[in-house]
Amino acid sequence: MIKKIFVSLALLGLVLMFLPFVRDFDFHNELSDLSSQYVVGSINDLNTQNVVTSVIVTYRGLDTLGEVTVLFLATAGVGFLLRKKKASLKPRRSSELLQTASQFLFVLIILTGVYIFTHGHLTPGGGFQGGVLITTAFLLLILADVNLKFNHSILHLVESFSGAFYVMIGLFGLLLIGMNSFLDPAILPLGKFGYLLSAGAIPIIYSLVGLKVGSELTTIIDKMGGE
Amino acid sequence: MIFALILGFLLLVIGLYGMLTQKNLIKIVIGFSIVDTGTHIIIVSIGYLRGKTAPILDGAVDLANAAKQVVDPIPSALVLTAIVIGLAVTALMLSFVIKLYQKNKSLSIDDYQELKW
């Protein structure tokens, strides 16, 4: 009881510290200079319809590479902790409905995921969302049959291939355009604004991110499903 | 969106309270998850501009004057990656919990005295 009072007091202090920030926060009516630069550059330099994508993949591309690395480290941690696969479980059989629906929906969900990460530069979506959607398809399969075994070498191959290719596209920027152009999408023709084959290397980079996120999260789900 | 900002801070405080008072390891992870969501809502609400549309330059936006019609794209971009990272970190914490439970057969934090001082 005394602990809860102390915790409440500490949180009250935290609230008091944050209070001026919330009370005096004035919402802007205009974009900041940096953001409007990003919006204008997304139209003029990158030919990308989705400004969020151009910020993630190009303007903050190095950050995204770092985020993908953090994701990889988390997956490696899960794989390290849950290394030993238990002998096959004897769970309750999942219902007929789930089994049939998972076979029917699996392909559709994968297709939607691929659509979302290949159209990341045009519509809301992108590699991270598409990758997570692909993982839900595999989660459905595991829910329908807990003892399902995935082919780990293919998962690892997809993951390492997409990661290595992502870095290589970045290095191509240095090679083909010059210094200060790591991850510059202009190594490929920029195409016509608003079309699928536009925005240079952005769709390719985002597809690689999608494959990498999808295969990594599938590995996590597979490891946790075994426990 | 002042409401979203307040809601975000409320979630943050609720999550922290849960993390500090709960004894069950899984409930602590859930508290972390709530803090995570609260932070995302705060960041997105900071980027909101009244009466503007999403930063996707399709038919709804006039290209010649695009910077005056869209909300801030940077907070959305930051939150987008943070959500996936939060998912992976939550998975990592849950696998720690699974390992601890397998070793000591207990989910209560009181049974883990090794790091107490």
C-alpha cells in the first residue's frame, strides 16, 4: 500500500512536469521550414506521391537503416532466448472453420501485403506495414496448426538477402552519383509522378524493407509459437 | 488536437503506473505497451495542423501549393517505424518472460531477487 502511494506521488510529479507542455502547447497553422522543404522536395526532386515515404526512405534513410538493424537485433535476441524447440505439442485441434479459412485467406493476405509495400510511394502504406501484414498471414497458419514447421533456411535467406541488398542500393548511390548520396533513389530513372514505376529506387528499397520485416517477424512468431 | 495530446499523456501515465505497481511480469509488459501507444499518440498529435489533409499528394492536393495543404509528415514517419520497433521489443520482452517462467515457474516479480539491492 505504501508503495502505491509513493508511485502515485512520483507520477503526480511527472504530470506536474508535463503540465506546462500540454497547457502552453500552441498548434501551428503552418508547416515548419524543414517540413515544407520535404513536401516541395518530394514533388520536385523525388517524384514521390507519399511524402511520409520520401521522408522515411530518402531524407531519413539512414535512420530507417538503423531501425531495421534494431528490428534485426530484437529478432536475434528472441531467437537466442527461445533456441530450443520443444517436442511437438499436443494441443486442442483448431476448429474446422479456422483451418479452412486460413487456407483460403493466406494467399489473399500475402497479396494485400505485397500490394501495400510495392505501392508505398503512392498510397498510405509501405514496407513496415506490408511486412507486418504478411506476418499476420503466417500467424493465421500457425493458429490453424500449432505444429506447423516453416522452412527456416528460406526465411533466413530472404531476410539476409533483403538486408544486404538494401545496403548495396545505398552504396550504389555513393558509386553512381557521388559523395553525400548514400541511399539516393535517383540511381534509377525517376519516372512520371503518380505512376507505379516512379520515384527511382524508393519502391525497390521499400519492397526490400517489407520482405525483411515480414521474414523477421515471421521468425519471431514461429519461435514464440513453439513455446 | 489538444484532446489527442491529453489522451496520449493520460495513457503514458496509466502505463507507467501499471509498470510500477503490478507484480505480474506479463502485466508489466502490457504497461510498457500502453506507454508505447501513448508516446505514439503524443508524437502524431504534435504534427497535426488544423484543417489540413494527409501528406499524400494525390487528387485532393494542389501540387503547386502543396506545402500549405498538408499536415507535418515528419512525426508520422517517426511513429511509423516506432510502431514496428515497439512490436519487436515487446516480443523480445515476452520471450524473456517465457524463459524466466520456464526456469523458476513463477510470473511474480517478487520471486526474482537477483537484481534487488
